Amino acid sequence: MSGFAGTFGGTFDAKKGRISVPANFRASLARLGAEEIILRPSRHAPCIDVWPEPAYMAEVERRVEGLSQLSAEYQSIMRKLVARIHTLRPDGEGRIVMPKELAEKAGLDGEIQFTGLGAYFQIWSAARLAEEEARLEAEDEGGDV
């Protein structure tokens, strides 16, 4: 699988609002030719989704293909997928300043975790990710996953 895999720890500097994208994920972004990244609140978990800009915009285009730009469906999709994003360009060391609203929504404070999901990755509060992992583990008991 190309893209983002694994889980890596980091820290969130709440005073400066800064994080540093792990080297493995920076390498994946470079391979994908992504100078900018898209950050958005996850619609499924208390974390932040981070996409390479070209891949995210291709996914948006795929979802609205064939729809009139004047249609309610097109406008709804674009509001959900484009109106609430933050486009950032990491500096040479992979640092970004996290938008305050995203940091607050994800509960970032101190220890954080970066988790790869193939096409994109997520940024979690370490405590919230531990809770989510415990929940998944409880669901999986007796399962094949």
C-alpha cells in the first residue's frame, strides 16, 4: 500500500499551536508531490484528517462529477468537503501551525499521535486515540480482524 501507514507519536505545542509531521509521512507527501496539505475535522472520530492536497481535491471532484454546480446536492457536498477545510504548507522541517478551532475540536494538548489510513492520515490526542483503540479492541474480541 502506498501512502500513509503506521502510528507515530508527537507533541502539540499549545502555546505556539505548532506540530511537526513525522518524517515517514513527510516522505510520503514528497513522493506524492504534495506541497500543501488539507486539514479538516474528521466526520467520524474526534481527530483531524490530513490529506495531500492533490488527492483530496481529486476525491472532491470524483464526488461531484456530473452534478450541476447550481444543484442543491453539489452545494451540499462542497459545503461539507471544501468550505470547512484548511490548506497549509509545512515548512522545511514539516512543521505547521494548527488552526485553533481544529486543535480544540480534536482536544489536542501535549502528546499526540499520527495514524496512517492509506490515502491520508489523522492527528489524534494521544488520550483520545487510546480510548478509541480500547473501544475497537473490545469490539474485536472474538473477531477475525
